[in-house]
Amino acid sequence: MSYLPGCIGLDTATATVESEEIEELQQAVVEELGISMEELRHFIDEELEKMDCKQLAELETWVIRKKSEVAHVDQLFDDASRAVTNCESLVKERRDNREGE
């Protein structure tokens, strides 16, 4: 963007206005809450960290529960497979006994 020497550019003027507005908002927050912006940022960061840790702990618990469920289902499949194999053996044995009679 071109500008005349000694004059500020439109981008600079806009940034200055935005910066002033931000400072006014920050001052209003400080007055309203009674804490500095730095303290507010620190508080928000701590709360986000707690939330992340809580969500992570909940996710970990869910994963552990799902792994347990998968292990249980695997055991059921193993048991069912053994039962089918035993049943096949019994049927074969029974058929062999009938053919021998």
C-alpha cells in the first residue's frame, strides 16, 4: 500500500485503532473482574489444562473398559470354538459307534 511520506498508512491507522480498542476492552475486563489480563490468561490456561486432563482421564477409562470388553468377547469366541470342536468330536464319535453296530 502506498502512502505519503510523513503520513501513516491505512493499515497502520487500522492497527492503531484495533490496538486501542483491545486495550480498552482489556481495561474493562480488569475493572469488571478485578484481576489483570495476565491473571485471567493464567486462570484460563489452568482450567483448559484441567479440562484436557479430565477428558484424557475419561478417555483412558473408556479405552481400558473397551479393552476389557474385547478380551471378554475374545474369550467367549474361544469358548464357543472349543464347544463346537467338542460337539463335532461327539457327533463323529456317535456316528462311528452307530456304524460299528
